[in-house]
Amino acid sequence: MTKKIFIGQSNTGLAIELSAKMANRHGLIAGATGTGKTITMQGLAEGFSDLGVPVFLVDVKGDVSGISQAGKPHPKVAERVELMHLDDFKFQAFSTTCWDIFGQQGHPVRTTISDMGPLLLSRLLNLNDTQEGVLSLVFRVADDNGWLLLDLKDLRAMLKFVSDNAKDFRSLYGNVSAASVGAIQRRLISLEDQGGNNLFAEPVLNLDDLIQTDEQGRGIINLLAADTLINSPQLYSTFLLWLMSELFEQLPEVGDPDKPKLVLFFDEAHLMFKNAPDVLLDKVEQVVRLIRSKGVGIYFVSQNPTDIPDTILGQLGNRIQHALRAYTARDQKAVKAAAQTFRPNPDLDTQQVITELGVGEALVSLLDENGTPSVVQRTMIKPPKSQIGPISVQQRQDLISSSLVAGVYEQLVDRESAYEILAKRAEQQKSEVIPKTKPKRKSTSTRQSPFEAFLSSAMRSLGNQIGRKLSRGLLGSLLSGK
């Protein structure tokens, strides 16, 4: 029998349930501020956890952290339970792991410059085409020579190295614009001010740590604290794109599973696509389309369906639409567009109902067992079993200290990479300078210049099949050499 997640109850008393088998066909939770999107997201996460499916959820306001604690009696919850005749309802806490890029409200989440790749890094730094070309050149030089770019100081060192040897690199890779190098260096300072140095370091996040169950077999809820991160929209959106692409690259194919292997909830999803270049959107569309074969379901949470590009919106088979406001002509157009995305219900005027929905109500259309969208239903969303609202600082610290990954990511590791290699080369070059007091004679030294050494190393790497070869995936992630 197919497992299902109870979402709510239609106005005709019909149980609205999400088939676990169709849950990796992705979904959308939309609606104006204050209409109940967060509660819906929390309830869905609980449902997946009960099925043994781990969840990664971006907690933009800190509200969803209450999922780690059992709920408490409340008049509104009691009223909803009675209206929906939920005789078996009981409060429950869910196993939760806290994460935070800044390492303050959870375990640190890190990646490396090499893992991020030039495409996503260019978006993060908001580079133009010329600057992106220079950055790609820098990555190519590092890759060909087998130099890892782990943190921001590695990237700065590579930028200086390429700039200093621009004339020599021109014949291999093309022109290196000094102005572009300078612009990238300035953007790196801005990124560091936003906390980018916290993201780019080691140890790197092991994706297997996100795919865990507790001793009862329930999926662990991974909460990314984003109340501070959201103030740096480029950093926020680029990290989510990186996570999605890394899961796609690393997880094996699972075909058509009975339930997802992992479910992602991306709040404020419009930031992932805002001002994104077409080439990046094309890659994201491809990842979203293919990642379901890896057993991963993605649920985008945003105020309006029109915030999501049509090519991606068309792949979101499970739709939960909370109320939208129609105060302006633009709002009315958005309401009409949202209504048209649903399979019509002859008993509902979908466009009219969208503006009339109360808090905790939604229009819902889910995929059936055959992958066909159900007719849209006006639905009363079930209340969560866990606490509504944020947890205390002490409760968060208790979660961090008792989690499965306690102590794994807290200590920084700084191994040899591009910065250290180039610093040693520069130091060696200084120590081997011939003193001016010695008589001039024809040199018979075979010592190579820094560029000659690089070129020899690069050619050996390219010519040797057992040498190190780095290749990049759809969004610029490394497939090897981590």
C-alpha cells in the first residue's frame, strides 16, 4: 500500500493526502505573508519525517525551529483539531539537527571555492561576462596545475598569480584584463564582509550527514538558520543552488522509489532566480528536472507562483496555494496566473477563492498514483504536532551539543592549497636570486621560472592518463578531487 502524508481536509470532507511515491516530483507552497505558508511547510516536514524521510529546511525567520519540541495545547489548535475530527492527534517533537553558515545557531556549513566552481561563484560575486571569463581562466589555471582553491585567500593568490603572469598566459588561455582582476578582488572583499569567509573553508559538509534517521526510524529534520543569511541574498541563493547541484552530482540513481531519499524546502525561493543569467537558469532547470531520479524532492516556498521561472514552475507537480491579495492590477494578474496553474474544479471558482482563503486554508492540487494532477480542492490545513514558533537559545544549544554531528565541523582545517603553494614558490624565488657582487657569466642553470614550471606541470597532467584530472558538473561542481 502506498504511504501518504495527510495535508488537510477539503471543504467537502475529503482527506487531502500527498502520495510518498509522487513526493519527489517536487512542489510549490505559495501565498501572501501571514497566510500560513510556514505552518504548512512545518506540517509537511513532520509528515516526511514520520515516513522515515530526512528533510533539509531553510528556516528564514527562525519560526520552524519549534519542530524540535512537542507542541503545547492552544485554543486555535484545539479548534482546528475538532473541526477536522482528528481523533488521533497528539503533540510530538521531531529529531532535529541545526546548521548555520556562520556557525552561531548551528553546526557550520562549509564548501570550498573549487567545489563552488566559476559559474556559481560568478553569480555570487555578481560579475559581468568579461569578469566571469577571467574567473573561469583562473579556475582553469588552477585545475590544469592541480592546485586546490579552498578558501578566499587561495582565490586571491591565484588572481595575483594570473595577473602577474598575464602576458605568458595569453597564448594559452586568452587575454587577462587587469581591470577585471581588480574588480573581482574588490568583490571578494565585499563577499568577506558578508561572511563569505565562513562558507569557504574545510571541513566541507558531508551530504550523507543530511540523510539520517533517528533511533525510531524517523527522518531527521535538518534546519538551516537563515535569519541572518537572508540579509545577504546573493550568498543565500548561491548556497542553495550549490547544495542542490552537489546532491545531484553525488547521489546515485534510484529510479522510481516508493518514497524520497531526501526532501528540500527552500523558503524565499524567488531569490534563487532573481537576476540569474539565462545560462544559470538553464542549468538549474536541468538539475530540477533530473534530481528526482536521485530520490530528491524539492519544495519551493514563495509569495507568488510568478516568482518561479515558468520552465521550473512546470516541473512542480504538487501545489499548495495560500491566499493572494488583489489590491492592484499587477496583483490581479498574478491571481489569475496562479489560478490557471491548477486543474479546474467545476465546483470552485479558483480565481475568486484564492483571494477569499483564510489563514490556514489553501487551494491544493497533488499528483495521484499515475502522476496526474488532481482537481484543485479548497483545503483546511492540519495543525502541526510540534511547537509553533521559535525555540529558546538554550534549547538550540542543547540540540547542537547532542546531535549526531556534534564536534565534527566545529574545528577548521587549513591544508596546503593554492595560497601555500604560491607563497612557497615566491619565497623560493627570492632565496635563489643571484647576488649583484658576483661576476657576470653565462648561466647554465636549468631552473624554471614560475610560469615555466606551471606550464610543464600542466602539460604533464594533461598528457598523463593517470595524472590528476578535474572535471566540472552542471553547476560547476567538481566531480573529483574533493
